Amino acid sequence: MPLTLGATFPNFTKPTSDGDLTFYDYMGDSWCILCSHPDDFTPVCTTELGHLTKIMPEFERRNVKVIALSCNTTESHKAWIPDVQKVAGTEGPFPYPIIADTDRDLATQLGMLDPEEKDAKGAPMTCRAVFIISPDKKLKLSILYPASTGRNFDEVLRVIDSLQLTAYKKVATPVNWKHGDECMVVPSVKQEDVAGLFPKGHRIEEVPSGKAYLRFTPDPSA
């Protein structure tokens, strides 16, 4: 059964393009993003994994490890990596491992299989899943994309900024928020405590109901 938000993300040991890997050891005390893709040597997947290689500094700056997964073999992954780097215009050591989930046990456990996408043998392939896991090994976000739709990694980075901010500050992030924009004081904060918690100040948006629940404050991390 697929994991729910807040559930402990399972530890596992799997072969990867970098050798055998135990997930918790790889994560350490970092955040982590795990991305699955349907198949090696396919067009959309090549652009996605290539783009990840170009924006690795953005993940490193946020203390986020990156790992990818498909049901292909490690030999397939290693043969595909030069194509990924050529398309991305990158070179050198590949910056993140690609899991070889050939027995599909991890894909099944995490609910990543797409019944509409089949390999040459008729077995379901992995969809374009995104999992963001916090340092305490809890699942903080999951998104499933169909094989026909490439992921938006600007949105993934935006969500990571929000998750990291709201994990430590009593704020939520409103629609289309990005780092540096106003945040919202969470409802659990009593009005008499707002000034002490948010020294940058806050404002209350007036609404017809007269309820003072739209409380905005400058981004405390900016």
C-alpha cells in the first residue's frame, strides 16, 4: 500500500549505478529526493535526469541528496548515463546514483508502478514519481506524473524551500509562494504570541467575514 504523508520512508539496500547502496546510509542527516522514471533510453526521462545534473548545486545548497530509480539493470543505467550527460551538456562523474529495481519490489512497495505503461515483456513500468524525505526519514511530499508528462523541477525546489521553512518556523506558505515572499502565520499561533515569534512584523488581511485568520509575515528565512 502506498505510503501516506508523515509515514516513515522504508530503508532498503539496492544495486545502483554507483554500486550497492543502503538508503538510510546514503541519506545520512540530509533531506532526500527520490525520483523514479519509466525506462532508460527514453526521451522524456533523458531530459529529466539530464536537467537534474545541471541543477545539482541547487539541491546541494539545500542539503538535499538526489537519487533516481527505474526497473532497468545497473548495466543499462551505466550505458545510458553518457546520453543523459550529452543532452544536458554536462560531463564528469555522474552526480547521483540510479537504483536498479529489477525485481520491482521497491516500486511495488511505494506504489510507483504505472499499469498503463508496459515494458517489452508486458510488465508495468514505474511512473514519474517524486518523493521528498526529511532527515528524520519521514515522507513529506509525493507526486505521481504519467509517463507522457515531464516533471517541473522548479516546482520541486520551491516545495523543498517551503518544507524546510515550515519544518522549523510556525508559518505556512500561500499559493505560488517562493523563497522571499510573504508567509502566513499558522492558525495555531495565538494572536498575543505573534509579535514575539515574528519580529519582522505581520499584517492581517481584512475579509468580509471579519475573521482575522489571514495573517501575513515576511519570510523569516530571507
